[in-house]
Amino acid sequence: MEIVNNISEMRQHRSQLTTPIGFVPTMGYLHEGHLSLVREAHTGNKTVVVSIFVNPTQFGPGEDYKKYPRDIKRDLVLLEEEKTDIVFMPQDEELYPENFSSYVDAGEITTRLEGASRPGHFRGVVTILAKLFNIVQPDSAYFGQKDAQQLLVIRKMVADLNMHLEIIAVPTVRTPDGLAMSSRNTYLTTKQRRAATVLYRALTFSQYLWDGGENNSETIRQQMISLIKKESLADIDYVSIADVETLKEIDEINPPVLVSMAVKFGKTRLIDNIVLK
Ligand code: AMP
């Protein structure tokens, strides 16, 4: 496994790699969710490149950029076990020099859900991915369904800017009690961790209500909200039932639809979603 810390070295390696190349961008502090992307990347490619970069431009003021969990040593052990070919860990100063000024904006879809709650977040996400795609030049890049809106936004950028790579979605990996794996779960206290299972309980409740014949999305949304509010530690940011493509809220359910939410436990903000079938 090669560890590459700068852009010119990455480009040099790139020219010698066996194609097709699968790419897994991450912010590190890896868990089984990330590793499932790496495994998926292995199935369709000859070479797998993983990046670890905590991207400052996707964090808003007052968010957790400074204290985002980091454990590079452990990450490298896990990636070595997964037979990763190259780990790209660029430096902040090289990706964002003082005179950096060009950003990519994927438009309307970034104004909804996560974009509405975290202004500027997707501009940062899309910009860093455009840069990483230009540097690594992968044939395919792998992203988790856990960040459903991120997937849509990236697909939009790739289509709009005619980028020559395939975006592949990988299902959400959960702990046995249903909580979606996330680097941010580490912030939770024991009580918050227990309460956080309410996200997946509320999502599966929506599927249950739909299966039982309820097709009014506001009725389902309100029942989900009541369920979540039973957990006193949960502070709802949004619960959404939206079109899977446009992310516009819908009145009547006509699957597939995206049921998604953001809920805070203390300062820790968790997101999760399912696609109603
Ligand atoms: P992050 O390091 O949080 O930026 O995540 C890097 C990639 O891993 C993104 O494509 C995420 O959607 C994906 N990911 C994070 N958590 C999970 C999970 N529990 N299951 C599947 N993919 C995940």
C-alpha cells in the first residue's frame, strides 16, 4: 500500500496504475461503512485509491471541523487489511492555498434538506470532489447511500460538468440496533447513543405505515415526529418525505420516495434515510 501526501506524487502514481481505478473519498476515522465502499470498489476495479481528507470548506462556522475525529494510524491499518493500493492524504495548504478562489455549485438541489440546514456545505463537498476527481482521475467513485443527498448532488455535478467517471452508490451499513455507522457516533454519550436508535426506528416506522396502507406523507411524517419526540434527548432538525430525484417534499406517497431526517443529540447532529419501497 502506497501512502501519498502530495498532488504531483499522486499524478505520477496515477500514470502507472492498472485501470480500471476505483476511488473512495473519505474524511477518515474509518468504520465498516467506509470499508464496505472499499470492498465494493475492489469488485469492479483493478486498483483502489482511498483518500483521507477532512475538508475544511464543507464545514460551516461553529461546526465540528476542528474537533472532527482523526486516527490516521488506525485508518491505515484498516486500509492495509482491505488491500487498498493507494491512500491519498493531501495537505490542506496544497488543496487550498491562500489565493484559492474557484468553487463549484451544483444548484437548486443543494438548497434542500442538508443544504437548507448547512448553508455552503454542498459547495464545499462538490468543490473538493471536483478537485479529487481531477487529481485521481478514477473510472468509478463510491459513495454511501447514508448521505443520500450528497450522492444526488455528486451525480448532478458529474453529469453537468461532463466528468468522465461512474458514481456508484453503496447501501448504508448499520450496527445491529439499526444506528447507521458514522464517524460522528463517537461524540455520543452512552445515553445519547441509546436514544439515537430512534432514527432507524422512525424510518422503519414510515415503511410500516406505508405497508399498512397510509399514503399521506404528512400523516406519516407527523407520526415519525411523535415517535422521535418520545426520546427526550432527541432534538429534530428535519424529517422529510421527498421525491428521490428532486428532493422536493411530496404530498402523496408514490414510491420510490426518500424518507430522511437530521436529529441532534446534544451538539451531535446525525442524519439517516431510507428509500420507501
Ligand atoms: P465521510 O468520511 O463521512 O465523509 O464518508 C465517506 C463516505 O463513506 C461517504 O460516501 C459516505 O456516504 C460513506 N459512508 C459513511 N457512513 C456510511 C455507512 N454507515 N454506510 C455506508 N457508507 C457510509
